[in-house]
Amino acid sequence: MADLETRVEDGALWLTLNRPEVYNALSDSMADDLAAVIEQATADDAVRVVVVTGAGDAFSAGADISGPDAHEHFDESTLDRANRIIRAITTLDKPVVAAVNGVAAGIGCSAALAADIAVARESASFLLAFARIGLMPDGGSTATVAAAIGRARVRMSLLAEPLGAREAYDAGLIALVVPDDEFEAEVARVVRHLAGGPPLAFAASKLAINAATLHELDAALERERTGQTVLLRTADLAEGMRAFVEKRRPVFRGD
């Protein structure tokens, strides 16, 4: 798992997305590994808390859509991988911390918002840019964003505008935002607190909180999968992905 660094330290399982040259965009194998390791943490008594972060300047740019014919390889299996990651995070009976060290986009953003606690550098940002390439949000973000900040403020998906970490915090989207030079210390503090806390109480609290706030998550994941499956077959999607690779503005025609 060269693209996913793992280590267990003082009760914390640290997962570092490690493709900094592409802003930690998730390849298929990387997405599979991330979900599998989180799922397996349930049975590991040495793990009391899981931390997901990114190497370099980004948390994760989302799914890897590089290459001139990316639209031909971007299919339902990509959506299933995204959904698996979100389900692994939300159903794990241990706290999951997203240490958002830079931009979190696409499924990277969805995963950060699905975590129990998201701690962000002040210079980080959150972006659901699916509309820029002719897609709709996935990874349950139609549920998690609306649950956190309300329907009226969910311009992230329609306008594909980034939210700075401070704005995301003020909107109630993330738990903590700290100055860049205090980020590592604050993440360490949060992780120490969770690793040393009562695991049964944390598990019960997480279950209750998610049941109260994310009761629509499974339905959202299925709606997103259905919608994306249709959009994946459109000419707009092919145009959007080509434009992304060619670094130009796409021309969408609604077909």
C-alpha cells in the first residue's frame, strides 16, 4: 500500500494518503485500501481512534480523473468505492478524525465531512466540484452537507465554489479550524484525548449521533449512485473530463 501509509501509535491508527504529486487523488487501489483498513480497525483492540490525513499540500483532490479518456474508465465501480469509504467511516465503532491539511475535494471532501471530527488548517479548503465536470455530488455529501449547514447554504454542489476552512467552520461544517502553525499540535491533542477516552461510550455516542443526523445517509448514497450512473453516460461528462485534463472551460450542451 505504497499510496496509503499506515501506522499505529499510542492507540491511534494514522492513515496518510500518499500521492502528493497528484494532490492525493484516489486511485482505485488506494480507495479500496483506505476502506479496507478502516473496516478492519473494528477488530483491532490496539486501535482506539482512526486519523485520516494527506501527504504534502493537499488532503485529497478526490477521485483520480487524469488522462485523456478518463470518462471511459470512470464507472459505477468508482461510485461503489466512494460509498464503501463513507460507510466504513460512519459505521466504524471508533472515532474517525479527518486531519485536513489542505484542499479536500470530491470524495476527499465527502470523506472529511463524514468523519466524526474534522480538524482543518486555516489555509485548507473544501470543494464539491462535481458540477464542473458534469456530475453531481457523491460520497453521501448531499446528506452530510445539508445535515450540517442546511439546504439553503448548500451552494457548494451547484456553484462548485470552494469554502475556506474558516468559512466551513463558521457554517458548522467542520469541528475545528486552527492556524497552520498550530495544526499538528491541535490534531495530536484531539487524537490523544480520543485514544485515552472511554471506547464504549464513544461508540455509543457515535451511533446515536449518526442515527439522529445521518439517518438519510444510506438513501442519499443510493440516490447519488443512481444519478451518477445516468450522468456517467452523458456527453456532458465526457466534455467535462476532457476540459479538466486540457485545463479549459467546458462547454455543456445538456446531452
